[in-house]
Amino acid sequence: MSLFYIVDGYNVIKRSGPFCDLPLRQARERFFMFLESSRPHGSVRNRLAVVFDGSAQVFGFKESRTFEIIFTTGESADEKIKEMVRADRDPRNIVVVTDDRELGYAVRCQGARVIVCADFLKSSGTAKRRGRSVAQEADLKNVLNIVQREKITQELKGLWLKEP
């Protein structure tokens, strides 16, 4: 059985030591690097969506290859998360990551599970296997961020897909 993790993005960033002291743009990038390298949502079959308030155009993001990034427009991230849980055929397979008690209560009433941000960050598979803390894992210097990886991917596609 695969799970669908829905992360209250700014809630996790603002309440987590490795990310909360950074400028917002840098905090988001570090958080994305952490999610891709540590896979705190477990199995590759588990889906992951990170929900933020605001518009993607403001922040200039593209989709991630390993998880979904959702920016809300005209509604809060909390409302979007509630809507996602409500629309799912089997909310028992959804895990919402948030410290927001009101949101947690609302999605529990719909059948979803809730875990607090600290527990989600502690469940980092890579951090456990390598004996690293979440802070150390998020602070890796030699890992490309999502924007850099996308740029490299596009450049390689241009080279590989050229006709001779």
C-alpha cells in the first residue's frame, strides 16, 4: 500500500531549525534538497506533494521530478490541503504533515493521518542510514538545488536531442 504525503510547506519551514533562520527562497530550496536527498516520505511508491500559499509565478518554480510542488492562488494552503483530502477516494492513505492543530483536526475528521513536522523530518531515511542529523543533511554543500538540476537537464536535453 502506497501513501500520499501532503506537506504544509511553510508550516514545516517556519518550524524547523535547519530552515527557519534562512531567507525564505533559500529555505524553500534547502527544504526541496532535503526532501529529494532524504526521502522522509519513505518508499519510492509513496507520493509527496508540498503545498504553499501564493503563486508559482512569484517564486519562479518549476515542477520537481520526484515530488509535486503546489502553490495556491485564491485560497490558503490549509484550504487546498483540506480539499485534496476531501477529494481523495481513500483518505486513509493520506498523511498530512503539519503542526497546525486546526488543519490536523479537519483532515483527521476526513480520515487522513497527521504527523507533526518534527516527526516527519526525523523519519529521514537517508539521514538515518548515514548517521546524519536532519540539520546536517539539509546543509549539504555539494548537492545541486532543484533550479540547478533543472538547468542542467534542459542543457543536456538540448545536446542529446539535436539531430546530426
